[in-house]
Amino acid sequence: MSIRRLPLIAAGLAAALALSSCSLIPHSGPQAPRPEVGTARGYGPPLPAGATVEPAGSVSPREIDTEDVEGSLRPGDATPEERVPEIVERGRLVVGVDQSQNLLSYRDAVSGELRGFEVDLAREIARDIFGDPERVDFRFVDSADRANSLKNHDVDVVIRTMTVTATRQEEVSFSTPYLTTDSRLLVMDNSAIEGVGQLPGRTVCVADGSTALEKARLFAPESQILKTRNWADCLVALQQNQAHAILSDDTILSGIAAQDPYTRIVGMSLAREDYAVGMPLPTEDHDPSGLIRQVNSTIERIREDGTWWRLYDRWFSSYLATSGPPPLHYREEPAPTEPEESDEEVDQ
């Protein structure tokens, strides 16, 4: 290299350092508003794979009926061998879960093991069936495929943030609820957004197919909606300035906040919902009632022996407060009929 070129290189490096140092100096004045979604205007990084943008107000929200839902089946006194003989004979419980929902159901980057509240709940169900919490086969189920995976009997149960709604009860049988959530917003620390009142004209991110999509249409009708395949993609979009807020349940948002300390959960509760374990609907060839009762027996047991509280404290206590597990919700069932006595028995 020519010695005469060194001053020019040094000058260039000095200029670059000066520019980069300027970007690190915090501004004392008001921050400029965040721009619209970058890729929608033809610049910036591409949206997460499979993501789409729904223009503000282009789709009317559908009602999410979480009030007029039917209760589940009471556990009863039967044994696992009587309730779920096929599963007992197989020796494993097949459970559909997520693998990227931090704190709920995710794959640990160090150990490679699945961890989270919902993973632990699956193991408790297996404990009550087999006496061994490790006798579980976990299968990844995409959010949009939860009902189909049950209908096709690819899995025995799905434990994947399934909100109990009247519409979903037409496709899935539910246990009694195991977790109650509140819908809120997650934003970057330096955001001016404190609630849905600041969302008009901005972009909100949700996972496509979730109940949060309908809430975004309802509570943020003047915002464009970025629909992604999963919540992890929403975090990427928020970090890349492709969305201004994520709208979801606070249990999901707490997992996202745990991944990025420069985010925070804001706003009042927009809606309260219950998660429950999903199981197949009854058909001519399959009766899920025994499995439903078995799962509910576990949910009752972990409420009574303190396991529920230990799991909640382990995964969510750093981010959320709770009044405890959701109330048990069972339907009225006809009393079992006594077998009629035959005429011969009466004569005797």
C-alpha cells in the first residue's frame, strides 16, 4: 500500500467514527415519530416469511364469543385404564405444542429440550396416566392446524394457547380452563404508545389465525395489521421497525418481553380469555369423553396440591400478577341411571 494513501484512509475512518458516535448520543428533545411499515413503502428489510399487511379497516371484525361456551366433563372416579385404555396400552401421550412460544412452549436453545408452562402441564397429565411425566411425545403443531391435527388424530391433545370460544367448540372439545389471560399491547421502551388510543395511523402486529387478529380489527380499526405466522415473527417485526406494537395475550407478551429487555407491556386489558386443552370432537368411531375426564382430573389435581402455583411462579411471576387458576367450568350432566330390576329378580 502506498504511504501517501494512509492519510486518506485515516480521514475516512475518522469520518465514519464521527458519524457512528453521533448515532449513539441520546436525544434530549422529542423523538421523531416511527415511520410506517418499511417494506410497505418499498424500503427496509423484508417482512418475516409468510407475513402479510392488512390495510386499516379493510376487514370487519368477527365476534369472539367467550361467554356462551359449554362447560367441560367432570373427571369422575374412573382410573386411567378405564378412561384412556388405548393411550395406556400405547405407553405414550401424544401432545401437540408450539416450539417457539417463550415461557409457554419453546425449545431451549442450550439443551434442545422443550420447556414452558404448557409443556409442564403436558407432563403432569402424563404423570397421572402412567406415573411417569416423561412419557410424552411432543409434536409441533402450527396455530392454524390445531383443530385439524385433532380431527385427523395426529395427536391426542393440543396444549397451545387455545382460547375457549363458542366457534371453536364446533371444531374442538375442551377441558376446563387451565390459564386466564388479558389482551394488552407490547411496544419498544422508547415508544410513545401507552394504549390503543395511540394506535391510529400506526401498524399493529398479530399472529394470523389467533383471536388477537379479531381484537386488532375491533380495537385498532384505524391501524394497518401485520399478520405473521407466529409471535416470534412479530417480535422481529417490532425490532425492525415494521410494526409499532404487538397485540396479544399478556402470557404471550411476557414471553416476548423476556426475549427483549427493551420492550414493555402497556395498556389496560382489552379482553379476558381462558386457555384450555383441546381434544377431538366425538364421532361414530371415536369417543373422547374418557380423555376429557382424564385431563380434567389432572387440572383439578394441580389446583389442589399447589402444582399450578409452582408452575405459574416459575414461568410468569416476574412479569405478571394473578389471582390464581381460573374457575372450574363443567356442564350439567344427567345423573347415571340405575339398572332396572328384571321381573325374575322382583319375584325373588
